[in-house]
Amino acid sequence: MKVGVISLGCPKNLVDTELIIGKLKIGNVQIVDNLQDADVILINTCGFIDEAKEESVNTILEAVQLKEKYGKKIIVTGCLVERYRSELEKEIPEVDIFVDLKEELRIPEKLGLKIKNFSSPYKKRIITTPKHTAYVKISEGCDHICGFCAIPSIRGKHKSRTIDDIVEEVNFLSDIGVKEINIVSQDTSYYGTDIYGRPMLWELIKKLEKIEGIEWIRLYYLYPTTVTEDFIKRIADSEKVVKYFEMPIQHSEDRILKDMMRGYRRERIEKILEWKEKYIPEAAVRTAVIVGFPTETEKEFERMKEFIKEAKFDWLGVFKYSHEEGTPAYEKFKDTISEDEKIRRKNDITSLQEKITEEKNRKLIGKEVKVIVDGYSEEWETLPVGRTYRSAFEIDGVVYIESDRYLRVGDFAKLKIKDTADSYDLVGELCE
């Protein structure tokens, strides 16, 4: 059996896809890149916001066209199915099997495969990222009920994996050549509270730091209320946790944060940034904001722009508010801000952040940096591409490496930054 796999959405979804592929491989399934060669097309969908839902539906419809032309079987799973299964079954009957999240690992059996001795699924994962970097999902679900977010209704309450289970997985990843692990969840800094009675992320990290072969540990999805002064100190003191963290703030203005049902106010964000400057001024911070929330006034939007100018985040993602049924904001507010206005606000902040990121990058010119080699440029096949600690894989900017010798993917190299390639990317020359 040949299966073509499409994974949409976030890195957490990609981990789920890799687990499914791992079990399929045990059943002697061949995973193919070209969907025309596949007997089965498996799509793991995202259903978080309108744009993601649209992408998921369009992907399913493209698979339907292949089915009609070549006679494929289609299986669809993921968050979109969890939210809208009955509607999807009615509107797209061409899909052969819809699979709920809790049934994802039973997809091989639903295809008629008989899998024996399938235990420790995380040790059976097939990594789809380059061999040196992998995502590690430490928990599922979320206990925060943010006004705009449908995740708790899709993924449920926060549920941590045990420390021993995660350590076992990371040992496996190290054994297969992974050097950088990217810690992901819905709420990383809350990890362990449900099973250990208190946040246990740093107890987990202490054990991960001891694993030979793992050189970089990167933290994603931190929630401001659980990022404390001690948390920042621990990042500063760690030899393996890179000086980078992702902490979505969503907004800067207290009234909007209250309407969004976020558990903090602007003062908390400012305090975290103060701690960061005090203990690890070189650390890179990625955040995200939402524009066009139903109660956001033009004045509050302008104040958020001023806050971003002052905060000077290294990287920032901007999302248009999506009026999602089943969320508190959907029940409480009307989506009164037009799509054109949301786009304008998004473009304003994107342009502002582009200038900030370029300014930060230009300060690196002339400095020596350590990079990990991710691969080679698609445009120039002999040009290596890497990242400093300041950049997350496939999310932030890269460094194009000028070198007269071959660099292997996964190698670390020392570069001198020569210039910026654009607002987000750099050019570096290999040091002798």
C-alpha cells in the first residue's frame, strides 16, 4: 500500500502526523511524496482560524479531484474533523474515512492493516523534518479559556506526558541523530501541573540537558502568567536551552486583554521584558498579536503599535481576528470590524515589525556567530543555509553561508556575518 501524507497547521499537528506515519510504516506501508502515486491520501487538517480552515477544505477538495481522476482513497483527520465532522461528512461525501483526534493512531487499522506489538509510539515516530531537528510535544490541550480561541473545545483540557516518557523519546531522537529539540505544546510553561501538582518544565529540562547528542533545546508557546523571573534566570543559566523563547502576547492594551480573557495585563509583559534585559539581553523573543478584535478601537490599535516600537521584539507574527463559533468572544461580541480594516491593521504592524527585525539583524554585521546547517538553498543548490540560536526552524530568518567547502546538514559552523540578504535573512562567511 502506498500512502501520500499532507500535514497542515502547527508543529504540534506535525508530531501527530509523524506518529501516524510511524505506525503505518510498521504495517509495511510505503509513504510517497507524489500523491498521484498513492493508493491512499491522508490529510491531517487544521481548524483553528478561518484561513487555516479554508486551506484544509481546499486541500481536501484537491484530493477529491485526484480521487475522481485516479481512483484514490481519502482519509481526513485533525482539528477540522474534530470541530466539523458532521458538516464535512455531509458536504464532502467523497472522503472515504473521517477520523477523530482520539482515533488518529488507529488509522492503520481502519485501512485494514494488522499492527502487532505497537507500544511506545513516540519511539516509532518517523521524523519528517531534517534529521538534526525535531519537535517534541510535551502536553496536549489547554486550561486557559481565551476569548478568541477554540483549542480547548477541540483538544480538551491540559494533559501532560510524564517526564520519563518524554526523556525516553528524546533519547530515541538523539540516537537517530537529532541535535536540536523544539519543545511544543499548547502551554509549555504550564507543563506538569496537572500530573505533578506544579509546573515541572525545568525539572524536565534538567533531564533533557543530560542527554548526549542534544545540543540545542528551544522553547515555544510560553504563556506570560507562568513566565517568572526565575524562569528567565533558568534560561540564562542553561547550557543547552538556546537564548530564544516564543511567548504570544496577543495584545498590549489592558481593556482588550481583558475582553480576550487573557490572564495578565500589559504590566506583566513589560516585567518579563525587563527580566529578559536584566538576565539575558542577547535573548531573542518571538511573539504574536491579534488585530481586529471586535472591541479594538483605532486608538488602542495605535497604542499597540507604539508598544511594539518600544518592546522591539526580534520576531512577531500578526493574525487577523477570526470570529470562531464556540468561543466566548463569538457569544459575547459581534464581529464589527471589516475585513479590509483588519488587513490594513495587519499590514501596518507587519511593516513596522519588518523594520525592527531588519534593524536587529544589521546589528549582527561583523559579529561571529554559531549556526546549525539546515540544508541548501532552493535557488542556489550549492549555497548552504543555516540558523543562529535567534531563529526557529522554518519560522524565522536564515543565514546564507558563503563557504568554499562542503557543509553537512546538521553540522554546526562558525560564521562572520557580512550583510543582510533582506529584512529577515543574513549572509555570513565561514570562519577558518
